[in-house]
Amino acid sequence: DADVLCGRGGTAQKHVGNKTYRTLVNLNKQLYASCRTTEKIKISRSIVAAIREQKGRFLEKDPNTGLFYDITDKKAVEKTSQALREGQPKLKQKLAKNVDAPKTDK
């Protein structure tokens, strides 16, 4: 199932579509951390598009009915941008250390 379940908890974390989504997010975090704002939105959009191309939906549970509904692409991109920002301070520190590290020729 290619759907991404929005929200926290075990159900969302274990869902196959969420695992695929997290993999895409993790593969793009370093690039996201190192590029300009205009490029960041393109990365988020490309992840949403990749899920949609696999017939995946971004589903959120309606608190009143308990039913899932497909959120808009705009909201999916916002959620993806948030996921890409998670852990950014540590990642940026790591990237800075790699840039500052002396180069050795072996």
C-alpha cells in the first residue's frame, strides 16, 4: 500500500507507505539541509509527487468521523518540509565538520 498515514503512533510508523515515505525523506535530508529555500520546496514537492505517482495518498484521520481523507498537495508538501527539517541542527553541524575537516591524500 503506497498511502502515507499522517499522524503519530504505531499504526502510522509501521505502515508500508510510511516506511517508503520516510526512506525518501531520509535520502533527501542532507541535500535539503545544504540548499537554498527555493530548492527546498522543490525537494518537498518531488517527494510528494513520487508518492502520488505510485498511486499513494496522504491520509489524515477526521477526528469527528474517524474516517481517513486525502489531504491537499499543499498540506502534504508542508508536512514533507517539516519531516525534512527534523534533525537539521545536528545534520548541519555534521556537514560543517565535513567541510572544515582537513583533506588527506592517501
